Amino acid sequence: MVDTHTHLHFHQFDEDRKKIVENFEKDGISFVVNVGVNLEDSKKSLEISSLSEKIFCAVGVHPHDAKDVSEGFTYYLEKLARSEKVVAIGETGLDFFRNLSPAEIQKKVFIEQIALARRLNLPLVVHIRDAYKEAYEILKDENLPERRGVIHAFSSNLEWAKRFINLGFFLGIGGPVTYPKNDSLREAVRRIGLEFIVLETDCPFLPPQPLRGKRNEPKYLKYVMNTLSEMLGVSISKVDEMTTENAIKLFKG
Ligand SMILES: [Zn+2]
């Protein structure tokens, strides 16, 4: 399996990061995409990628951090993105739930990263919270990179799922699909099937239902695969095979 969204460089993994990475093989992890949330943080993400051939990176500025970037930040982002370990730009997007950066600045920083991704021919890792309409409008109007990207931690309904898929995006599905209250998300995934789905943990966040309150890790993707297998009536190995193929297409295509 492929974990398309990790933050293994975060301090929550300082004690046992090496061990987790050493166990990738045993835990059935083909590779992970480790995601940065601002310039400094993206550097850290790149640094830990040297721990394993199975760690690739996304570099970007999260909407929470959009207010802190200076004019021309994409110059520095581009420098990082030129590393051979970098397979995507992100996470970037809009977050009007916590609104830690003003909306207009979030939009500007998002649009600049879309342009960079297109120029570098890299897919996008898109974070959207309470801003599906606004983010969709932007993605619809901008020139997108050929391999589009992933709507990370997709957590809306069938209608929105279809819209982003029609733009060419994959949907990142993880722990939340196992939460009892998320019926509309499960319904969306059931109707869409595996064709446009990639797996992700967003670790250390969003652990699957049996581990709520704990730190999430790539190996816990197996709980997400179990849920998908039951929901869709397909074998776990089929879920593994299809979502792995999708992740390869998206990040290495
Ligand atoms: Zn994340």
C-alpha cells in the first residue's frame, strides 16, 4: 500500500521515526509521500526523505501558513521542488474553518502554487476545509498541472466528489472513512468505487476508528483498507492493488 499523505518529520515521531521507516517493508508500505506545510517545514520533510528510498516528498505552504510567506516565496519553493525526491506541490489550498490566514491571502498563495506545480509538471496536494466551493472555483479557472493532484482528506459528499473527479483529481481517503458519523463520505466512496481513490493517513493526525485519540502511523492504513473492502465488497488485496496503482499514476506517472 501507499500512504499518500504523511507528516513523519513532525516532532510526534522524533522518538521512533527510524523504527517506523525500517518497518515499512514488513508493514507492506510501498512508499509514502511526506508533506510539508511551509518553507521551513518542507525542508525538514526533504531531510527525513534521506532515511529511506520509500520516502518521497511534497513541498508547499498550507493555508494556515499562507499569511507568513513573503512575496516571491515560490522562488524558494521551486528550489526545494527541484530535488529528485519531490513528487508534488503541497499541501496547499483553502481552510475557512480555522481561518488562520485571511481568505484573500490564502487564495493568492494557493493560486501561485498551482502555477508553480504546472510549470514544474508536478501534481498538487490540496487541503480544503469549509471551502469546497471557493477551492473548486479556483481549480476550475486556473491552468492545472497535467497530473492534477489529490484532494487530501476528502470529507464531503458524492456531489463534490464528482466535481473534483471531473476536474481530474484523485480523492485522498483515510481514517475519517472509518468514523461512524461519516455516512455521506462512505456513500460517496461506495458510488465512486476505487478508480479515483488513493489512501492516506495524514499521520500523526486522523487515526482510524479503533485507534482514535492515538498517534496515527502509515501501517494503520490497513484499517482503512478493511473498511473499504467491506463497504465495496471487494478483497483487501484488490483495494491494495488499485489504490497503489492510482498512487503510482498520480505521483510517478
Ligand atoms: Zn496534512
